[in-house]
Amino acid sequence: MASRSVEPAGRARTGTLLFACVSEHGTSTHAYYKSESLVSGHEAARSLADAIHFLCALHGRHPGIVDHAATRSVEPAARAWLASAGAAMAVERSYLTRLAVAVGPIPSTPGGANSEAAILAQRGALATLAQSDRRGCALGAALAFAVEWASIRIILDTAAKRLGVEPPLCLLASGESIGDVADDCGEAPSTQRAILFGAQQLALQHRGLWDLLEARQQARREY
């Protein structure tokens, strides 16, 4: 009788692992992201402006993470999701640009040249990650980016409310569809590992962004 591969009993599904990875390493658990000083109080206007400008520098240009990943993914489920997510990100980039204009100049901060160099390095690292030839890696980064964007959108919408900007409906795929794509494409152990690696690296890059923004807020306090 012919044999067939069977998923090991108790093996966690890729979508579940991806969400857990992003939660552990990404934006939503960062202390600065969760701090009241970012969204309220006398420092909030400059802190939100800082976050918007740096998010715009990192994700406000085309092609972005989702666009790059679309050129590296061959699975039908991945390609369909990436096409939808790419269209949604066009709307989000436009939203970011409107917020950057509305919020005014980037806040003057000591060490600004170092911050600019850091964000350029991050942008390059993310582009490299999203163009990885390792099957599943770019997709993992794109899926994690969509999960992360739900957290980032909270900050953008908080700023929009202060600025009188109407937020567009966020059309990035729902959590359920992200998990479904990860599960469909991550059935093979090697692909699952690659998806989770891409997700982790994306989340860590975002964590580095919040580290940078927190350091900039502290530098303005001490100036």
C-alpha cells in the first residue's frame, strides 16, 4: 500500500504560530507603543508627528513589503491574498501621506542624522526580507506586516482624530484570512519555518522602529 505524509500529531498550525510570533516580537507589546505619553499629554503632538513621519519613511513608498512579496510567492492562495493586500496598501500609503502633510514638519530632535540613517537601514532590511528567494519567507513577512498594521492603524487613527482627517476604511485582510493563507501555504515543515522566520524578522524590525521613536522622545525631553 502506498504511504503518504501525515502532519505530526500536535503540530501547531502555521497561522496560530504566526500570530503568536508577531504578538511576542512586534508592535502591540512594545512599552512605548502602549504608553499614554504617545497619545495624550503635552508631548503627544510631537510624538505622534514623529511616529507618522517615520512610518511614512518606512512604509509610505511603492513598492512596499506586500508588493515585493507578490513577486516571490507562487502559491495560488498567497498570490490572491497578496493582490488584495497590495490594493489595500495603496489606500494606506495615501492615508499616511495625508497624515504626514497634516501633521506638519518632523519634530526637531537631537541626533536626527543618526535616526535618518537608522530608518534607511531598516527600509533596506525590510526590502531584502520581502524579496527573499527562500520559499515562504517573503510571504511570512507580508502576512506579519498585515497583522502589525492593525496595531499601527490605531496610532494613525488617533493622530487623524486630532488632526481632523477622516480615516479610510482599512481593507487589509482580516485576521482569519491571514491565518488561512499561512495555514494553506505552510503545510510543509520547511515552508512553515520560512514563513515564521519572515514573520519574526518583520516584527523585530518594527520593534526596532518603536525603540527608535522612544529614544527620540527621550532625547527631546532631555534637550
